[in-house]
Amino acid sequence: MKLVFDRPRSMKDKPMHFCPGCSHGIVHRLVAEAIDALGLRERTVAVAPVGCAVFMYEYMDFDVTEAPHGRSPAVATGIKRSRPDLFVFTYQGDGDIGAIGLAEIISAANRGENFSVVFVNNTVYGMTGGQMAPTTLLGQRTTTTPRGREAKTEGHPLKMAELISGLEAPYYVARVAVDSPAHIARARKAILRAFQIQVEEKGFSFVEVLGACPLNWGLSPAEAIKRVQEELIPCYPLEIFKDKEQAVM
Amino acid sequence: MYTDLMVSGFGGQGVLIAGRLLSYAAMRENKHVTFFPAYGPVMRGGEAYCTVVISTRLIGSPVVRNPLTVIVMNLPSLLSLEPRVKPGGLLIVNADLADRSHSRREDIKKIFVPANTIAEGIGSGRVASMVTLGAYIEATGAVTLQNAISCLDKIITEKHREFLHLDEEALNKGAEFVRAGHRLQDTGIR
Amino acid sequence: MIAVGEKVLMRGCEAMAEAAIRAGCRFYAGYPITPQSELAEYMARELPKYGGVFIQSESEIAAINMVLGASVTGTRAMTSSSSPGISLKQEGISYLAACELPAVIANFSRGGPGLGNIAPSDADYFQATKGGGHGDYRNIVLAPYSVQETVELTHLAFDLADRYRNPVLILCSGLIAQMMEPVEFMPFREEKEEKPWALRGARGRPSMVIKSLYLQDVELEGHDLKLQEKYKEIREKEVRVEAQHLEGAKLVVVAFGTAARVAASAVEEVREEGLPVGLIRPITLFPFPTDFIRKAAEGTDRFLVLELSGGQMVEDVELAVRGRVPVEFYGRMGGVVPSPEEYLTEIKKRL
């Protein structure tokens, strides 16, 4: 019989704890597939964030270290610079990367550090129970914006991919989503490309992934996917913002 | 044996170099020595000073409130440091940039050296601090002059190597100035 | 290159940098702050010559986390700063301790609190020895009092950090950073420690995790107990203390770092006058020489604790003495460095 579906070698055989409809499971799998595809498992050291994805190491079958909240890019810098032979990536959430760790991500990107970033943007703080994230949409109700996010007091949604692509050093910056099979296929390609760039020692690569958090959005998984399509994507366009190779071509 | 010295002047007058040379020479003579420079924003104002302590025993503090000996390279340094010299101590003044009329203390020994004039006489005003250091060494015997001269190449950076022979001559001239009639019996060294 | 046994005149913080490289440090990240920026400058110039990595980080927070990252791979790594910068590093130090990662952190402390000033102070004793960051953890804390001892303790710091997989703080006042003294260096050392815990990819072994998150209370308590067990071992094995003239001393002076240096000079003078004064100088502040001081309390009438602070180590001396004899305190703050004469007066007042 032909095998049509299997667990990537880089993942452990373990059920995930994520809520129904959460996007982390899909993104985890895409990451594991890319590492398998490039044969990187045995030289990978990943940096897990503080947030819902902190348990990444429970599901991934490669070396993982934790980092303090927001500091993953600094930790990844230390790992990669001391051992350039290792494959290093950070996996970060919106609060981690866009609020408490903004200085670390901007500085690492600006130095053009040769590691990769997978950033899952679900517009809300998941693990702490649904507070406002820097990426929360205008009007979006969270536990700390009970009347909806207002530009006047909370500012506008932070567009990380655009911000990073505005820097000189980064080699590859893209935003993808995991709301549909077509978008997942594009996300798979983007993550693979980002990792490939690191392997080729070309520098900093960054993939923002729009994801759903049905629990904290107060929506069913199906409704949450609809929200990604109807509200998130219009605010956060899916694009390859920067690819230095394409620019040359 | 214990002695200490503060050297003070404008940045660029060679104050720190003079202090380091003395420290290095003391180290070569197997003495305990500390060199403590002014650092941080104090330096940015153009003032430079350092403290050197030389002893045959463990040096408790490299910071000295009332130094036994002081070299002042300019007038602001004379005004701020003369009051701090220990009674019976020694003050060496660059007479070219600090007029002796500003000096008030009667309970200390003083040597006024026209350091800039002497330095320019041998080729460069930049070695004025070495003239005063030569005077200090001759007056106090804190280290030997020959030793200080032999340490010059350890202190002067590549960039300033061209001044090395001038530095040596400046040390000699400063010492000669004191030998020629300004030698002091008691320099406060204990 | 400086030859082994060659005497050179060097600033304390630059001597520390040279010693760190000789001790096998191959990663430094730091952020400029007076009075120790020369250490970073020395590393920037010298570390790459030995295949090491220097990074000027965007912040103190980033610096300590870069060190954490380097340490994850088993690389000997250090950062350095001065008081306000060390406060910023506390988060990372807590994680290092929790993850049992070795690292060397130098604090050339200055006057505080707040921005304070840049003059020498030793008022970061509490922060250094009682944890500093959150949670139940301890740093090993070494307190050199001369440039030469800074070099020796820097070598020791890297060894202890690796042996116990724990952050080691070198705590000394900014005076040590800026002061030049004659110093000799030890030979270059190739790192020998096997680090089977280091993350270098899951090649030929199961994948590994370095973490400090234990959501189950009993599980975390188990981890905490393991750490406590380690601190107990450190307390038993690593106390370093220097003492002079304790025999028959009516008064025993206790001081560390810069104050100890001034105190040693003062004690030497009073001894020459025939006065019965002894000196205890803790070299490790954690582990603190509690038993040593307790024992000394049996043979003296009084202690005098001298510090460049409002009174911090004095609490540990009191704990050691346990009320057996009076413990008095004299401190200067704000960056004031007392003279030996000033200490002499304080000592004589108490005889």
C-alpha cells in the first residue's frame, strides 16, 4: 500500500496540547517538514519562545532551548555566532516579537544574523488569556481592550514583516497564512526558502505566519479561519516583501 | 618607602603618559605601584589627571585626597590642587602656564619649572610633561632617571615613536633644571 | 602578546579581558558603560585573534541573552558591565541559573542607586549574593581586591562556572576596573571540560532540551531542590577567605574588595603600633565564609565591618557571629573611597 501521510522525522510521536483550531500545530509541522527536507535535524538548535509555543520541544525531535520572553533573537545570535555550523531558528509569537522583544528582533535583523525566524501572528496573547497584542486589529476586543482596540490610545496593528523588510540587512522577508490548503502550500515554500537561505549562509530570513486563535477570539475553528481571511489578510497582506535573490534576477 | 603623586593639566599635555611612565619605572624597580586615572565624563571637559602611588608595601588605596607631591601643568590645576598638597609636601608647577603669583601655600615646597619653554627649546612643546616629570624624579628620587628613560619605549605608542628621543631629552632637561639649584632636601617621601 | 611571567602595567578591566581569553573565553557580548568599557574594547580587539566572537549588543538584556545562547552550545562566554547595566541583566542571570548554564559576569560596580555616578562603590553586594533576579537561585560571587587577583579569579570563575554549571559573578568596584597595577598572566588554557549537556545538534544521540519551565509544582520543586543541593555543595567546597593576625586580636576587621585593600593597609599600620587587630577578607562572597567568621568570633571581642556601602555584607557577618560579640559597621557611599588613615581612626575608636 502506498504511504500518503506520515509524521516528519523531526517530530515526536506525541499528541499536541494546542486548542482546537489553533494554527501552531500546522506551523510546527511545516517547520519540521522543512528541516527534514533540508536534512538539518541533526544540526538544528531551535529557540522556543515564552507563550503558547514554549512546548515546541515536546513535539520536535531536535535540540531546543528556551529563551526569556522576547529574547530569542539574542539567544539565537549567541548560538549561531558561537557555532556557525548549527542550524538555528527562533519560533516567536506576536507579543514576544512585537512588544517585549522588539529591540532584540530589530537589532538581530539589522545585523543580518544568519538565522531564521518563524513568527506566528494571531493578533492576541494566547497563553495569558487573550490580552491585546501589538498586532491586535483595530476594533478587536480583547480582555485588555474590552471596547475594542482604538488607534488613539493603543496605536495601530504592528506590521512586523513590513518593518523588518525596511531594514537593509535581511535577505528574505515574507508573510504567509495557514487558513487554506493553497495558503499552507505557499507557507511551506516560504519556510523552506527561509531555511535554505540560512543553509547557504546568506543571512537573516523572516517568515510571518498569520494564524488563528479561536479560543481567545471567541470563535469556532471554522469561524476563526473565516476571520483570518476576511479581517487579518486585508490588514496584513500576504507577500514576499523582500528576497535579495529575486531582486538580482 | 611610600610616596604618591598627582599629575594634572589639560587633556593633550601628556599628563597620563607622565603618570604611566613613572608607574612603569616603579614596577621595574619591583615596587608596589598603582596608577589611577580620571575617567568618564570628567575627562571630557578637557581636564586630565592621574594619581600614582609607589610603595615598598601593599598599597591600600590608589585614591589620594591629600597627595605628598603634585605636578600641575596649568593654572586651573594649580588653583584646584595646591590646597590639597599635604603640609610639607612638594608642588611642581609648569611656570609657563601657571604664574607663581597664584600660588598661596607657604607650608609646602615648590618648584617652578618653565616646562613649555624648555620643551620647545628641545623641539616640541608636547613633551612639557616629561620636563616636569624629570624635575620630579630628580627632586624626589622616587625612581631612577635612567630607569624612567629605559621605560619610555614601553609607554610611548607606535604613533608617537618620533617623540621618543624628545621625551628622553625632556626628562634629562627637567632633571638638570632641578640639579642646577632647585634640589630639595626633604621631599616628604617617607 | 604578553609572555607568561612577564610583568606588565595594566588596567583591571583590561587585565580581566586578557585573563578571560587565556581561560578559554571565546564569546563576549556587552554594552558600553563607564567605568569598564575598556573591557569590551579589549575584547573587540583581541578576541577575534583567538577565533572568538565579540558582539556589541543593542542592550544589556541582549548581551546576557547572547551569552546564554553561546553557553547553550558549550562555549565559554562572558559579559561585563557596571551596576545599572547589571540590574538589566538580572532576568538573564536568573534563566542561566535555572537552566544550569555556565557564564561569567563581571560587575565593576559604581555609585548608586539609580544612575548614581561612575565612582567606585560596592553597594551591589545584596544583588550579587542574594540572587539578584527572581526565584531561588545563587550566583557564585568572587571579589578580587587587586588587578593581579582579578586575573586569578577570572580563571577560577570560568572553571567554577563549568564545574557547577552556574553563573559566576566577579564583583569589584570600578576602582579595580580603572586602576593600573603590575600584573602577571597565567598560560593560555585549552578548555578540557566535556559538556555532554550542550546543544550541538541531535547527532548520534536523542534530541535534548535546555529549559527552566516546569509547570507541575512538584516537578519544579524537584528541580529547585537539585539546585539547592548544588548550592550546598558549593558552600561546602568553594569558600575562599584570607585572614591576618587573628591570633589574640581584640578587634577583627571584615572587608571585601576595594574596602579590604584599604583596610589591609590600615591594619598593617595598627599592627606596627602593637595593637591587637585582625583582618578577615572574604574572597568568595557566595559562598560566604560563615563558619570561618563564626569561629573567629570565639576568639575576639568585637568585629568591625568596613564596606563601600550603607551596610550590606555586615548582615552576613552578623548572621555568622550570631550575637556572640558586637558587630560594628563603618561605610562610605556615593563613590567615596576612604583613605587608610580614615580606617585607622575608625579602628582605633573601637579598641
